Amino acid sequence: MQLKELAQELDLVEVVAPPDSTIEVSGGYVSDLLSDVMGRAAPNCIWVTGQSHPNVVAVAVLTDIAGIIIANGIMPDPDTIKKAKQQGVGLYSTTAAAYTVVGQLFRLGVGGCAS
Amino acid sequence: MKELALHLLDLVENSAKAGASCISVAVHEDLGSDVLSFSVKDDGCGMDAEFLERVRDPFTTSKPKVTGLGIPFLCQAAEQAGGFVDIASVVDKGTTVHAVWKHSHWDRAPLGQMAETVTAFFAMPCRIVFDHRIVDQTGAAVWQLELDSHDFGGTPLDAGTLAALKEFLDVQYQEGRKWVNQ
């Protein structure tokens, strides 16, 4: 599934547009522990988190994550938005709970992608 | 990082990489004022004002792309648990990092495997002065651990001494953790 289709299906707020929204998402990962994401998330996956710190963008860049969904109605910090723009990382937010987001993703056929 | 001990190890490794000949490490737990703090002071190469300003930014470290996320992660860990990080540095003199947490904060990660971590400090090739103390609600010092590598005849310690130190620390920390909730 493409990143833009997924954002549409889940009714996500696009905070920062990804450089290529037609990218095929490889799977999904959910975690709030950044070192865990760095170690286990696969390239081109969609990452669901409740963290809003600029460090999430650095982790996404390092891990080649296709897009970040900040769930639970948490708004990304202004500096996080700035970094995501600079680094070209798709950043989405939603009022839905992380649990719900992951459930919706799974229903759409986006499986887990832990490496 | 799951444990604060990993942040402490990262700070001490930074000091060692900065060419320090002496690293002072202090862990203070004050249950009366509800504060947990780390202080790591070295006499390494230090950082200039410009680098010091950028050191918290996950995208501007000394390496290409991103890496060296130690300080940005430490800042996040402290800030999400009612704390902060102070960094002072002078070129050719050294660096002091002071990290503070609200001890009882729900989002404060546990201290973690301190015995292993402290043992790792003493495997480094510079002088290590380590101090960990716990002060209870009444302000009384209830537990303290003070170690100086000079007392072991200098670092790095040989494998046998390190193993003995690890055993000693295991016992000490088993005692020490009884004073706090975790």
C-alpha cells in the first residue's frame, strides 16, 4: 500500500508531506522507545508512536522509515515539524489511539515489519 | 534507552573519547527533594561554543548523516521526566554534563544495571572517580559508594580485579536499591 493511500484511509492529518507519497510501505512498527525502533524497525515502514520529540525524526532518517504517525492526539513539537521538513520525512498526526491506528493498518494489509 | 545506566555509560564513553585522563562520575539520589542526578566531569578536549550549542540537536553531531544521538536522547529522557540537562565545556579544559530527573516521575526510566555499568567504567584507560549516594526523606545519607581507580593501582583494571569489583558492586547495589522503590 502506498503512503498516500494509507494516509487517506486512516484520515491522518498530514503535518509534513513526504518527498514521495507514492512510496510502497513495507510494513508497520509501533514503539515509543527510540533505541528499540532504531534496532528493529525495517526500512520503508510506517512507524506509529506517541513520542513527539525532534529525536523521532532523527530515528526515522537513520532507519529509512517511510513515514511517522504521531497518535493519541499528541501534536508534534514545533521543532519536530521543522526537522521533518528539513530532512524530508513524512509526518502525520491523528487523534486516534496508537492501538486503533495499528488495528486499522493491519486491516488494510500492512503487517508488522520488525527486522 | 530503557535504562538510565545506559545514558551514564554513554556520557562516560564520550569523556573517554574526548581524551580525558580523569573522569569524575557522580550519581545522587535525593528522596527528600525528589531528585535523581548524574554528573560527569572530564578533563578531555572540550567543545567550542559553536559545537556546544549544536550538541543537543540530533542532526548536527560530529559524524555524517545522523549518529551520536546520545546527548539528544539524554535530553529527551530527562525532559520527559521533569528534568533537564546542563552542559558546560571549555576547549582543552574539559566538559561537565549534569542531568537531572524528578526521582518519582512516572516516565523516569529505571536506573538499571548499575553494577555492570560501573564495572565498565573501570575497564577504561583513564582515572575514574565514582560516587553514588542516596539521601532519604529526612536528608540523611543512607547509602554511599565511593570508588577511585587510584586505590586499585590505576586503570585499566585487570580481568581478575574487574570480576571482583563486579561481585562487590552486585552486593552493594542489592543493598542500595532497598532504599528506593526501584
